[in-house]
Amino acid sequence: MSTNYTIGALWMEGALSFLEQLCLKSFVDAGHRVVLYHYGPLQNVPDGIELADANDIMSRDNFLTHERTGSPALHSDLFRYKMLKTQRNMIWADTDAYCMKKFETPNGHFYGWESKTHVNGGVLGLPHDSDTLNALLDFTSDEFAIPTYYGPEYVAELEQKRAEGNPVHASEQPWGVWGPHAVTHFLHETGEVKYALPQEGLYPFTFKDRRLMLRRNFDTTGYITENTFSVHLYGRRMRARLVEKEGGAPHPKSLLGKLLVKHGIDPEKAPIIRKPKPEEKQAVEPVKVSTPVAKPAPTAMAAPIPASAKYGRGQLNLTDMADAYGSDKGSTKHRYTELYQMLFQPHRDRAINFLEMGLQIGGPEHGKSEDRKTTDLPSVRMWLEYFPKAQITGLDISDFSWFENDRFNFVRCDMDRRENIVEATKDLPEFDIIIDDASHASHHQQYAFIELFPKLKSGGLYIIEDLRWQPEPYERPGITKTADFIQGYLRDGVFTHEDASIAEGFNAQRIDISGCFMFQALFDKKRKDQVAVFHKR
């Protein structure tokens, strides 16, 4: 007979938003008893949730927060370990963990890989006599303990500061020092990591893939499987995204929107309360005057207009189409289509040749096999509609030959070597527009430009997306980042690179470069460079 595990969670105090309501209610609806520990008054708690005093597990005195982020993660980490030690048949779940099906384990171990290198503790089940649990409690009993899992250089640094009389507190150490990093370390040390569920079990969507849960009509079959127990929603970032980009609630046709409907959660009754950013807090100096000063009448702060409210206005808009097809180029993520609408509108009714590299998110750069089963080409579908007379060519390392359209041509190519690109594209025509949205590895971007910029027609546009993120599995040491490489050209008029052959290849193209500009992420000058546009003479 299997054990019916109780789910334990912690919410310090205050109102739960619809996101936490959804996650807690999902466990109740799956058949679990759910205990929500808290320190202060709560609001918006769903029916079926039992409340318990968190002080019974761990006193709020000496409350621990992470210095850089202000997150209560340290307190939460220690709380869950103490809860698992004192409570029988209980599994911890963060309030941003959504239950797909009832949790079951034959031995009390219940946790899973979030990546190839670490186990997350967002859902954590450890028997009360677990060696890992005892090791976690022992390590966290010293707030100045030195973690050995960040390497010998960091250990030497902390030991030196301790010897100088300035030991480094856990709150000043890397985020996750008592959380996922410690869990992973001690699971390996005890050998209990062998019980960890594969990634599809608890973290089918990685942190980098989290926005896919907000895409309308997104096919989740490549992520959520019959072996998925839970989906992590990455609450802090998801809440910010919902407020800043989604108008406060997910689209009804997105995964998150559908789950709210499934469990009867109304976002309007439990909205996300957005905390002001530090730069929005204005310090007011006292005014020293001898006579009263009239206060200005308060003005209402205008709310952002979500992209969905603009749909259908004016000319056919590329952002509307990107959102409809579920492309990450639209308002739900990168917002590239705001730029492309301005650049591409004059080409709409021309018989152009258009090339895009990278056709669906979730390839080898995200840990998937290059032979993965592909299910959609959201941006290709968008281009075919936006450019009704264009011939669209798609290039990818995975196979998309199943997609049939008279105006679409697919080329399969591994961009890790220049000769591969030459061979794959030797029979292709000249292009009016080329977009590199492939792996985003620096050398892939640079090899592609060297070999394909010559295939761009006079007056054509060559665009490189996602300059600020390079995938660890592909990125090579000694390769200058593409963004730095291009910024150097804009500053000096010369391409300078650690690899002389790449510098030579780019500099040979300068005679045909009419101009180039770069935009930062979300068009915010304070952010890193995100997209580069080259115009050919």
C-alpha cells in the first residue's frame, strides 16, 4: 500500500496571488493533504488548505535573507529541512510548483534534476533519517560554514577572510548556497542522488524556457509527459513577467491560462501585487520654508497597454502575428517584431528571398538531441503570412523537412564548422533578408556571417539575434563574444578578434557594409546588447 504524502509549503504572510492559489489548489485537486505554514496573517487562501504556525517548525527570530537579492531563500531552505526532519510522510513544495499528478515514492526520496548538473529543491522529499537531510541540517547549523562545492579558490578566499577575523556569512555567499547547490552536493556525497527523478519529472520547463508557459497555443508535448509529476513556474520571475508584459494575467490559451480555468482560479480576485523597483522609489528631501507650500494634485500613473489590446489596429502588424503563432520574437519575450515591423514593412508585397537560421526553440543548445522530434515552426508560419510573395528558406540542425509549403525550403545544417555552412548553402539563391536565430553560440554566429553575408543582395539586411545569451554546451573558450566583436567595429571601424581567421573573414566584408546598429534587450539602454542589424551596400 503506497503512502499518502502530505504537501508542506511556506508563505510568510500577506495575500496569495492567483499564481500561488493555482499551485496550492493543484495539490488539493490531485488528492493531497496540503499544509501551508505561515508567520503572519494570510489572505486569499484557497479552500481545502490547512494552515499551521510556522514557528512550530522554525522561529522567525533571526530571520535570514540573501544580502544581494533580499530573498528569504535562506530561511526557506532551512525551514524545509527542519520540516522534513520533524514531520513524517511529508514532501516540501514551493508555492510556485504546480502538481500534474499525485506524488508517489516507494522510499520517501522525491526530488529531481533541473539540469544536467544540479538537482533543485523546489520539490523535496527526504526520509527523516536520510543521510543527505542530516548533512544539510549539520551544514546549515553554522551560518558561516564554508561550502566546498564552489571550488578550491573560493574555499581559500573564505578561509583567508575567516583567518583575518571577517568570516563570510551565508547571506553574502552565492545565491543557492543553502538551497539547490547544497542539495546537489550532499546528494552526491551520500549517494542518494541515485533516487533523483529525470528532468521531465519535476522541471520539464527550465528557467530559460519559462516563458513558453505563457505562449498561446504552445504545444507542451515536448516538455510535459506521462512521467511529469510537477511543473515549476519560477514564481518571482513569472509574477514580474505577468505584470510587466501580460497585463497582469496569462492569455487564456496559454498553458498557465488553461490551468487557471481548470482549477477555477480567477486572477482578478487575487491579483499579483507588484512591488516597486528600487529606481521607482523617489527620495523626497524636506523643504525648509517659513510659509505653507501647496501640495501638487496627485496624478494617476498610467498603466502599460498590453500588446493584446493593440491587436488589429492600423496596418498588418508583425507583433500581432508573432503572438498569434507563439513566436518568441513577439511581445511575450524579445519584442524583436517591434523593430522588424519598421524594417520589413516596405518589403511586405515584394517577391523577396528570406532566410532564417533556427526554427524552433528547444534544440541542442537547450540540452535536447539534434534528432529531437520537431513539432512547429512558429516564425516560419509568421513569415509566410507576413510576406505573401516571399520564398522562405529555413536552416536548422534538427529536421523540419516534414513541413510542406510551396514557398518554403528547408536546409539541414550543423553550424559548428564553416565548411558545413558552405556545403549546405552552396545552391541557395541570394537573399534580401537573413536572420540568425540559431544556437546563439558565438562561433556559430560568426561562421554564418562570414559565409552568408556574401549571399545577401545589395540593400539587404543581415540580423543576428540573442547576442547576450550563449549556450554553455557550445560556447568555446578563446572566442570573442559576437556583441563585443561588433561593438569594437562600430567604435574603431575594424573587426578585432582573438581568432585571426574570424577577424580576417569579417574585415573582408567591410567594403560591403553600408551600416550597422545594435539594440539592447527590450530596447532598454541599461541592458546588454541583444540584436545587431547590418545593411549591405
